[in-house]
Amino acid sequence: MGKQEFLQLLVFNLGPLHIGTTVLTTWLLMAGLTTLAWIGTRKLSVEKPSRLQTALEGTVLALQAAIEDAAPGHAIRLLPFIGTLWLFIATANLAGLVPGLRSPTGDLSLTVALAMLVFASVHWFGIRIDGLRTYLRHYLDPNPILLPFHLLGEVTRTLALAVRLFGNMMSLEMAALLVLLVAGFLAPVPLLMLHIVEALVQAYIFGTLALVYVAGALQSHELSKER
């Protein structure tokens, strides 16, 4: 059985929903990250932490510090969402290195879904912290006439977030394919390193922009509250 035939077996319909390779790869990544977190936290120890526990603690502390720099006082609240977003996108970008798999972030439908999550989280955290009225008030600052521009900005930055990640990952895979077609397998190591670096950079950029958007909403309605 060839690779294409095997991939076709992974595609099926679940009622009216079409389950393709992008969805299946996403499910596998989610299951893998969940299993890794469960194994790493199953037997926590202060005296003799395992290497996996040490690595997970270092990752969590680094993510928390980065969030604290952008949104002081909100790191604990934002860490579950922003941290998970960073880790998932990084692993999704790197999934293309596995033979037979394709990075799900190279599919526009997934990047749009991630961007919509960021869009919803901005308003969720803003409303949850200071209430609906206080949060919506910052859209009228400094003048109510700017309300349409604020709304347009919310939509355009969400689209830009989705298209940026999709475009970068798609171009990265196309560039890798072109290099392999021209040079064959003479330069696999530099190509592999390029893919890893670019995948991590794009995950960092997406997560950082999501954090900036959420932090910007929090700071905006905090300023409105002070007024």
C-alpha cells in the first residue's frame, strides 16, 4: 500500500462533517500533548524531579515570564490559553518533518480557526475581568465616531493573523519541495534546520501577536476604568 492510498484511508465522513488529514493530524497532536502533560505531572516530586518534569516546569516558567512582560498581573489567568496556543502551533508546524505528514498549519481552515479563537479570547478575557459595559466602553475612546474603525481593525487583524501563519508555512513547504527537486537529497540537513527554525519562529510570532492583542484589550479597558 502506497503512502497516498494510506492517507486516503484516513479520510472519512462523520455525518455531515468531512474528516480529512488536517483534522486527524490536529487530533493526534492534541492527544500527544495531552499524554505528555499527563505523564509529566503524574508523579510530581520536589526532591527528585524527573527530567520530563524539569523540562515541563522550565517551559511553563518561561511562558509565564513572557506573558507577565506583556500583561503584568494577568500571567496566571492567560497562561493556559496563550501557553497552549504556543505549544500547539510549534508542534503543528514541526509535524511536517514527520514522513507522510503535512503541517496542519499549512491549511487555511486551521489557521482561520486559530485566529477565531484568538478573536474570541480577546473579548472573553476583557469582558470576564471588568464586565461587559466597561470593556465595550474602550471602543468609544477617544471619540465615538471611531467605532467603525475599531470594529474594522478587529476583523482585519484576525484575518491577517490567519493568513500570515498559513502563508508562511505554505511557502516554507513549497520552498523545501523546490530545493529537493533541484538539489535532490544533497542538502537535507540545512533544509531540515531551516524548517525547524522557521516553524518555531512562526509559532512564536503567532502566540506573541495573540498575547499582544489580549494584553492590548486588557490595558485599554483598564485605562477606560481609570478615567
